[in-house]
Amino acid sequence: MIILRNTLAVLNLAFFLVTCAAFPWSSSSRDNAHVTSHQRHIVEHQSHKLRGVFPQLTWLRDTAIEKVFGQPPKKDGSGQRKPAISHAANPNLPTTLLAKYGGDVVLRFNLTTAAEEKALAEAADTLFLDVWEFTNNWADIRLREDDVASLLGLLPKSLQRAYSHLMPDLAKTIYQSYPSITFEDFEPAPPSRRDAQTFSPALKTTGGADLDNIFFRDYQPYSVIVPWMRLMASMFTTHVRMLSIGTSYEGRDIPGLRVGVSPKNSQEPLGPRKTIIVSGGFHAREWISVSTVTYIAWSLITSYGKNAGITKLLQEFDFIFIPTVNVDGYVYTWENDRLWRKNRQQTNLRFCRGLDLDRSFGFEWDGTTFQNNPCSESFPGEEPFQAVESHRLAEWARNETQNNGVKFVGFLDLHSYSQQILYPYSYSCAAFPPSQENLEELALGLAKSIRISSGQQYGVSSACEGAVPYRSKASGSVSARMETGGGSAIDWFYHEMKVRYSYQIKLRDTGSYGFLLPKENIVPTGEEAFNAVKYFGDFLLGNKGIESTLFPEIHKDENATPPVGLANAVEAEMVGEDIETVNEWDERDWELRRRRR
Ligand SMILES: *[C@@H]1O[C@H](CO)[C@@H](O)[C@H](O)[C@H]1NC(C)=O
Ligand SMILES: *[C@@H]1O[C@H](CO)[C@@H](O)[C@H](O)[C@H]1NC(C)=O
């Protein structure tokens, strides 16, 4: 225990130092640029090599930030440190950012009829506008201020006034969303002063992972996430392993962590290892999904052996954490375009790169809609699995189940934004998943566990919704949705991998910042998602959301009475269902359920 605590302290120190860009010894850091390949070796001997590792990580971090903002000011002659970036001192935005987003705004349209949604979807398509997010009631669209008139001209009268400005100065909001390295924030202070500086007092947390962890004070670039993952695997060898899902279009490794402990010396032959995937970063600009995957991983990893519930979970299940499925896109959002969504694959149109990874899976792939244009933000490619990273992930998952004794029992695909928990099917509201009641029940439980954790409201619905036309099916209207939902990852894992509990979770917020969620949300969003993962694991262990001693915190009563619908669902579910059904859920089961419908 003491050893564990010491390693945690070292880890915290490591990332505290990484973020402090201008340490005295950082001048020698360039010499360590080649260290990456030896990283594992070095961290294994970290107690003797601290000075070797930290300048290296510092250099990685600096490099990423320099690419975005240019060279930071050097220390001046007096030895005074200067902030590398200071918003207050430098109100002028970088010219590249101004050129790209200087005149842009984000509008929210209230949608009330199918005709309105159809008109808006078609207009957005005609003008190649960027649809940020949409639900049953609204759609957020980014466009140039100059184009607002053109857009309104294409819309019915009812929509021409039904919008508001979400983000009046997009370029500034983007600028502020990049990590700010100001030494007011990060100068090492005596321990007594550090608490006060750590996080704003408004942050409410429910315990769990170490608050003082520098890694979660800001969004992190790929070049820091990968060494961080290696560090995890090196320091917690009993229950963490690094793995690779495959190689991206541009040749980057798609890294993952496998967290769990298979019981050894078991008398009984081991069945397939029940495994839960938690992924983020399918869409490059959804940074909070990336930080949240790492936060959940960190929380599970460091609670193992300390918290009985987590220890049990990790004995029963392996978790696979994949923070950045779309690695190329993620790097691109750091170095070039904060709002990039797709991967970076070349299409047949030279000037429009990128495929939408979450539209390119092979189940009910939809290449026939009006979005089948490489310039569309939702371009699904010309055939299923043309997108390299989706293909790799699917191949990897198949290989795991066919050759490595793995059975996937859960898939949590984190996205942003709009605070929703979505279950299959995404491709159509006319198709009903065979286990819809269970999917819905667990989704409601996840939403409840988040409410208990932080008070945040997350909606629950089928992933096909968020499309007005389906609400007015009775009227017989057929129309385009804001986005087609075919070829999604949750549908593919649900249907092809038979992952019984497959969800897309759209994290914070509900539109004030959208993709540009301030870093102060990293820890609270991570905490509420971690609480949801505990609920998820508890449910899969057979507790079905019933009070259990594993995680008392996820069952804290909100108002002494649970929501009526949920309580009923839970009781109904109790009859004859336990964890074994997770294993035995086979084709026959599907067919039976299908017929019963
Ligand atoms: C959009 O709908 C919301 C909630 O229904 C309402 O508060 C808001 O005023 C509406 N905005 C416009 C521009 O109609
Ligand atoms: C499949 O799994 C085996 C066993 O771990 C591994 O050797 C092989 O490289 C994997 N193949 C692919 C395509 O990932």
C-alpha cells in the first residue's frame, strides 16, 4: 500500500512537471528527443531516472503546444519566467485561427416539425455547413456570419426567427479552449498553497481518483497521452497492459490499455474473458471524450486493491480503454484545426479529406444518402470499413473474440456533446433491438448514477432519435434527418459482436461551449462518467441496479424514492436473470426475442 502511494506521488509529480514548461533543466530536453523508444525501460527504473524522463515529457508537451501557438517566449536575462501563453496579456488571436474561424458563429435552431428539420438538413447540406449536434428539439450549426442570410433564405418562415446565437465569437472560444500554460497557475508552490490553487472551489467531486493529478488539469495531446499510458502499464504491472489496436491512416499507433486481473490457479477451466470496451475520440474535436476515457482508466487502475468493488470488477472483467480511436484527427485538432471531426484519409475529392469513423462500420452502412459527399462532415466513405481506423478496430475486436478468448459484454463509446445516453439501433427507428428493455433499463440506471454523482441530467433515448421525422411517423412524412445514423460503432458491436450492452454516451455540456468545453469540466465529467461505469459493472455483475454493497455511492438515494419506472423495470428484470445470461446470450436468444415482438 505504501509502495502504491509512493508511485502515485511520483506519477503526480511527473505530470505536474510536464505541464511546467520552463523548468531550469528543460534547456537540455532537446537532447532527450530520442528517448521515446526507451520510455518503457526508463520508467521501469524511474526512481533513478526521474531527471531523464521528465525533460522528455516536457519536450513532448512543449512541442505540441509550440505547433499550435508558435515558439513560447524565452526566459529573459533577469531570469524571470514569462508565461508561454497568456490570454489576458495577449488579446490578439493567432492569425491562422482568425483566418479560419474569425467570422464564424454557432446558431441553435429550435425544431418543432419534420418539415423544419428536413429544410434545415437540406440547407446545411447545400451550403456544406457544419452540424455540431442535434436532438429532438434543436440543432446547432456552425457557419460564417456572412452566410447566415443565405441559410435563412433557404429555410421556411417558421425557422427564420427560431434561432439564437450560441457562440458569438467562435475564434476566441477556440483559442481559450487550448491549454493555457501560465505560471501563475502552474508554478510549483509550497504544499500549503497548492491546495488552494489546484482547482476552482466550484468543482464538486465525489472522491475516487486523486484530485491533485496534473494530467487531468488540462486536455492532453496525443504525444502526452501515449507516454502516460505506457507509464500506467509500467507502474501497475499487476493489472494494466498496453496494447495496440492497429495503425492509423497516417501511420500512428492506436493505443489501448487492458485493465483487469484474470484469476490464476482457478480449479475450473476459464471461459472466455468477459471484456468491456470504453472508447473515445471517434470524432476528433470531442476532446472531453478523450480525457474522460483516460480519467475512468486512471480511476479504475488506482482503485484496484484499495476499493473492494473495483477490485471485484477487475477480477470479473477486463476493461479495454481506447482514448483516441481517431488518432490522426485528434493530432490534427491540436496542430491545425480545433474543430476537425473526421479522420484524415484522402478521399476522391482532393480538397475534402476525411471519413466519419462513426458512419463507416459494416452494419447497415449507409452510402446512399445525400451526405455521401466527401466534403460532408459525416462522409461514410464509398464502402463499409473504408475508414482505416474503424476497420482496424473491428478487425482487432474480431481477432480478440476468435483467437484470444475474449467475449465482449459491454461497449461504451464516449462522445460529446448534449448529455445523452443512446442505445442501438442508430441506423433506423423502425428496427427494434431484441434486448431493448434491458438496454433502456441500464441506460436509465446510468443516467441516475450520473445524477447522483454530480446532479447533471443526461437524457436516455434510442440512438435513432434526435430526428423529428420519426416522432411524426403517423403523418406519413418521410424526410432527411440531420445526419444519417447508419454504419455506427454501437450498432456494429451490438449486432456483429453480440455485445449486449452497447451505448453511445454524449458527455457535457448542453451547448454553452459544445466541443470547446473548458478544462474545468475534465474532472467533474470524468467523475460522473466513472460513477456510471461503476453502475455498469455492478449491473453486469448481476446486481441489476439493486442496492449492493459493492458501490454504496452509486445507490445513494436522491430523494429517498427511486424513479417509479426504474423501480418497476428493476423488479421485472429480477425474474430469472443473472450474470450467466451475459455468457449465454446466443443466436437462439435473439431469434426468440425477435419472434416475441
Ligand atoms: C427555443 O426553445 C427554447 C425552449 O423551448 C426557448 O426557451 C427559446 O426561447 C427558443 N428560442 C427561440 C429563438 O425561439
Ligand atoms: C490476432 O491475435 C493473435 C494472438 O494474440 C496475434 O498474434 C495476431 O497478431 C492478431 N492478429 C491481428 C490481425 O491483430
